[in-house]
Amino acid sequence: MWTAAFILCLGNIFICGDASDQRAEPVRQTNASDLLMLEILKYNSSLPPLRAGPKTSHPPMCLESAGIRDAFKYINTLVSLVVFVVGIVGNSTLLRIIYANNCMRSGPNVLIASLAVGDLIHIVVDIPINAYRLMAEDWPFGVVLCKLVPFLQKTSVGITVLSLCALSVDRYRAVVSRNQIKGAGVSAWTATEIILIWIISILLAVPEVVGFDMITMEYKDKHLRICLLHPMQTSLFIRLAPLDTTCNLVSHLSCAVVIFCWHINLNVSNLPFQRREVAKTVFCLVVVFAVCWFPLYLSRILKSTIYDEKDPSRCQLLSIFLVLDYFGLNMASLNSCINPIALFVVSKRFQRCFKCSLYGEKNSLQIKYICHSNSSFHRIRVLCHKRKETMFSR
């Protein structure tokens, strides 16, 4: 995992550095040969924009790249559908479990619930629109959604990273301190953490609202409306803030989170059962986050170090990078729906509660989960809130 942390750090540094270099390039005119890049920009708002300016010569457009994009239209649609369905069901069930069961309202679980809320917002708003914008050439949703979608994307990423960081710090403190485990409930410190996570994530995403705009370009006698970071931004802060703040946030915190969780994982053997299970759960969530985002990082690292857009023989290499890029984008989108699955696999408590939620009243008397009182654990027979109105009617 030290290697994973090192790779994540390098990946974000290269991505941020590459973006800064491309922003410093001379301004150039957008023409037909740039359409493919604009189409990628439509789907991935983190890439730097092309800017208007004096005309320069470009190598011929790579037709193979357009074919790869067409193939990934359908793959991305399928992945988006899976993420949408699994993400809504999984995250909603996770929130219901934490809300309906007093035993589950611990500090770490409330942070996980906050993470699930951020994922749900991203899934409901961003996933369908992102799937559409890759399929279609035009942006029909107007300026408001053009600004809102990247804003929610960056907010969701910020919530995920900061929540994982808070969970890791919380588990680190639990490992270092040998105090008794607190009972169920949300402490003032946890509530403050959640509020700060959301405020910081929103503030880091504000430049997206200012910088993104809907522009019109001419292509094959058609007026195409495209949503991207506006090419004619005059403010240096607005041009640099959206990508750089996210890169710096993810690069530093992802390294810190992985290192924290690796250190925790080495020390869980001497912990009580609940602390050991929570530490392993947090470690699993961080590993899932790293696995989901690593392909995209790898694609950007390779592209920034190897690919030369002015090379006439670049098309074969571009095809490989586009496959990696689209694969990385799909893997990153999976991160929004995979956390409930990871919790189900790792945590026995969440397994029992998920089963209780799925089976309903029939098997409610057969489902048990672990609650705790101070530092002692007790297996208790529960009804899993047999009255469903406590879960659904409110």
C-alpha cells in the first residue's frame, strides 16, 4: 500500500503539472480536428480547455479515435445504468440502516452516511447527464445545468476524499488511544467534521460554477452547443482553480488516507472486535477508492509523459490512451456505487442489517446484529424495526 500511496501522489502531481503546462500554451483556434478533444471535454470536465486564437496547422484527425468513442458510447451507457441502479439502491439502503437503527448511529457510520449522501447526489444528477452528453453531440440542458453538473462532480469528490480522511483520522485516534469505546450517537466533534467536510467541498467546487459555460462552435454547417470550462476566461484564478484545487486535494489527502489506513491495518490485531472491524472497513473503503481512480490517474500520467499531439504517427498511441481514459472514467464512476457493496462484504454488522432490510418482516426475528454497550459486545435479538413505517413512512 505504500507503493499505492506513492503512485497516487505521483499521478496527481503529473496530472496537475500537465494541466498547468497546457494552460500556458499559446491560444489557438478550435477547428474540426479539435472536435474529438472537445467531445472528451464534454464527458470529463477535468481536462483543460482549448482556447481561441491564431490559426495553427494540425495533423490530420485520427479516425480510429472517433471509432473508439463510438464503441465506448454503449459501454459507458451500460456502466452508467449499473451505477445508477446499484448506487441508488445501495446508498439508499445504507442510509435507511443508519437512520433506523440506533445501534448503527456511531461516529464512523455517520461519516459513511455523509459519504453516501454525496454519492447519491452525484448519481441522481450527474450520471444520467454524463451518459447523455457522451452519446449526443449537442448540450440541450442550458447554462444552469452546465455549471451545476461539474460543481456537483467536484463536490462529490471532495466529500469522498475528506470523509475518508476523517474516517482514517478517527480510526487512527481509536488505535492510539486505549479509551473505552463510546456508545451509539453522534458527538459534537463528528457533527462538526461533517459540516466542515461539506462546506470545504462546496467552496472548492465554486470555481466550477464561475468557470464553466456553454459555448457554440461551427462543425459541418451545424451549431453545436458544448459545455466546458470557458476558453476565454480572463481571470487567472478561474482558469487554474477548478482543476488545480481538486488535484491538490486528491493528491495530498489520498496519500495521507492510504498511509493512515496502512498504519491502522498493521495495528488492528490487538484491538477489540468492534474497533478491528471498523478499522478494516475504513481500510477497505480507501482501497476501493484507490482502485477505482487509479486507471484514470495512470492514463493521464502516460498521456502527459508519452503522447505528443503534433506527432503525425500519434493515432495508434492515441487509441490506446483513449481506451485507458474511457476505462478510467467508467471505473471512477463505479466508486459512487461500490461503497455499500464493500461494506456488505467486509462488515458483518452491515451484512445483517442489509439482509434485514431486504428480507423485511418475514425474517426479521431471525436476523441478529452486534450492538455494543461501552466496551463490551452483546449479540442481541432484534426485530430490525419490524414496523416498516419507521423506515418508510416518514
